[in-house]
Amino acid sequence: MDDDVFYICSKLVPSSIDINNELNDDDPTSEVVAYLRSPDRIKQEKKDNRTKRMQQRQTKRKNTLAKK
């Protein structure tokens, strides 16, 4: 599945679409109930964040040791 896709009202819509601009205020059926990231994308983001935190810790540790 493509990374840049959101689930919106059980419809696949490209994330490049500005959701707010797509809504029609006069039409109550155009209301977006909820949108979520795909489960695969959430897993990947968690993994990326964890890797990023580990790298930041290592850099901080190196900088602290370099100062001593």
C-alpha cells in the first residue's frame, strides 16, 4: 500500500488532497468523520522515531565524552 494514503470514511484518498478544501459546507454528507494513517505506516513511523531517538542519544553521549 502507498505510504501517502489516508483512510477516510472507508475510502482511500491521496494525502495530497487538502481535506478541508474538499468539504462543502452546504452539503452535510460531505463531512469527514475521521481519518487515520494506515497500520503499516504507523509501524514504520514508530520504528523511524525509535531509530532517531537512539541516534540522538548516541550523539549526545559522544558530545558529553568529547567535552571531558
